[in-house]
Amino acid sequence: MGSALYAYGVLEQEDVEFETDGIDGAERAYTVDYRTLSALVSEIDTVEPGMSDENARAHSEVLKQLLRYDGGRTVVPMQYGMAFKNERTLKRVLRESRPAFRRALREVEGKVELGLKVLSEADATGDGDAVRAAVDERFGELAVGVSEDDRFSDRLLVNRSFLVDRDDRDAFDDAVGEFEDDHGELTVQYTGPWAPYHFVDIDIGARRA
Amino acid sequence: MILVDDLFARPFLSILDAVRTLAVEELYDVERIRDDLKENRLLYELGERSEDRYRERKWELEMELDAAERAREQLRSKSIEVRG
């Protein structure tokens, strides 16, 4: 592969390397260190990777591999498309954004993001307020953070991301099962664990080329 | 005479311009198309839409989005003509 580096996310400094199905067909992900931080990267041929379904999926899947790596790692995800000309430019960004990354890593330490979408049946009008209240009641205490995401479809009554301690993951799974049992008329999409995309917000404005 | 015509015509042209602008913005509603793309993906993931239908609809919406973004760009630069 090429000499550019595609960065998926940042973790506490650690040597990590695994085979993967990465961006633009990359077959390996590994860490590049800057002091107490490591960025998980793959080597690719361009600093402007295309925005395809395959690449978007690869970005998420590599981060999921890291979340599961050797018992689980905490990661601050990069937004899609962060590619750097070489290690030097990547390290410069890590240096400039180090305080923000460290703060974000502390905030999401030991936590994962879980997604919950609840849809009404096709051509049915669900009581969105009642469903959202039921979601608040069932999941509110199991999460340490909640993000109200865009309801981009008329059928979408709930679209939320939850930040959950790894230790509470099983309880959250059970709560989703109970919610589905109680609301058989609704369609539930439960996804994750994801890197905490909705709970970190680091603006990387540095030049990457 | 030409001057008087212009003065009379101007308010009506302004209103017409505004109506046409609104029509173009509704016709080329980029956010609505992006929402439709997300809904298409979600229905596919939930198994409510076949892969063939998902891909077909995705292609249609991407074409629509491309056209809408270009139209809005042209509208911003005042180079688009909307025929009434």
C-alpha cells in the first residue's frame, strides 16, 4: 500500500497491530505513537479516500475490532476521512490536539456507544411521545450519556445513542430485549458497541497534507 | 415609457423571483434527499427492503442529490432559469 496514513481513532499509548479489512482495501491496522497517545492507522495511497459505503463500513469495523481487541480498548474515534501525508504530519496533529484527546479519552474510559432506533410500522402513526417516554424510563439509568440523534424518517420515533459502561452492557442488552417484548408493534434496531462517535467532539483543524 | 414599464414591472418581478426561488428550493431540497438516503439504508438494514431495491433507490437518490446540489449552487450564483 501507499505512504499515506489513514487514522481511525486514538487510544492511550500502546502497540497494537492486527489484520483487518480496512479503508481502500488496507489489510493491516497498527498504531503510531506520540508520547502518551497512539493513533490506529492503515497505509493507503491517497490523503483523500473516497466516501463509499465500503469505506464507511471499513472505518466502523476497524474501530469495532479495536473495541474488542485483547479484552477491549477505549478509543476516541476520528471522523471519517482523516488521512495524513506521512507519520510526521500525523504526529504533528496528535501533538497539537493532545490535550483534547486526553480529555476525551478520560471521558469515555471504559465506555462504549450503543445505538437504538425505534420505528413504527409502515403506514402506521405511532405515538412518538409515549414511545420516547418509555425509552427514557427503561434506559435512562443504564446510560451515562444520551445523544438525541436526527429522526430522518417519519417512521423513526426514536433515534438515540447511549454511552454505557462496559460493565452495564449486559443489563442494557436485557433492557432492549424487554423493550422489544413490551412493544411488539414496533421495530427496534439495536446496534453496537461502537466507538463513542456521539460523545467526543474534537476539531482537528491542522493541515494534513 | 420604458422607464414607467420598468417601475411597474419591478415589484411583480421581485415577487415572481421569490416564488420561483422557493419552488426551486422545494424541488431541490437537499436535506430531504439526504434523509431519504438514510431511510433507504435503514430499511435495507432492517430487511424491509431488498438489496436490489436498496441499490436502485440509492442510485436514484444520489443522482437526485447531485442534481439538487448543482441546481442550488447555480441558484446561489443566479445563473439558473426557472421556467414558469
